[in-house]
Amino acid sequence: MRCTSARMYGAMLGASAFPDLSKFDYIEVMANRELIEQIKQLPPEAQQEAADFVDYLSNKYLQKDAFTSKKSILNSPFRGMWKDRQDMKDSTKWGSNIRKSRFAK
């Protein structure tokens, strides 16, 4: 039997399954469970699409702008990404060579 609303789903389980929740919290828990069950019934590629969409919404609404939030550069995933490149051991020389090759007349 497939539930179409949080209230129906909650009625099937019974409120006694969540004695510490208020009526509104209980309905929210049931709605979340129903959503999870619906996602589980989707094919794997649709589940991935749903996960990607939730990630997009999280980035859009929940995370602060990268330029306004205070984050340490030491925790950046880009830190050390060129550590194994021999041509970048001296970054000043590397930058100078790049500019010379691109802007030389």
C-alpha cells in the first residue's frame, strides 16, 4: 500500500511510534520518511538526479557566498593541488614564463 500523504503514513505507523514529538514534528518526520521512500522507489539514475537537485538547492539556499564567509585557505580543497608539478616549483618563474609566451611580440 503506497501512502500519498504524511498524515496517512503517520496513521499507518501510529503516533505512539514517536512519543516525544509534537503533532507538527510528527507530521514533518512522516513527510520526510515518505519522501525518502518515494526516492528509494526511483531507478538509480533518477535517485542520482534527485540527490544532485537537493545538493543544488542546499548550495543555493543554505550555504553562504564563498567570498563573504570566513574560511581558512588551509582547509581549501585546492591547497597543494600543484605540489607534484616540477614546472611549478618556482611559481614566480613559472608565471613569468607563461606571460612571456602569451604576450611576446
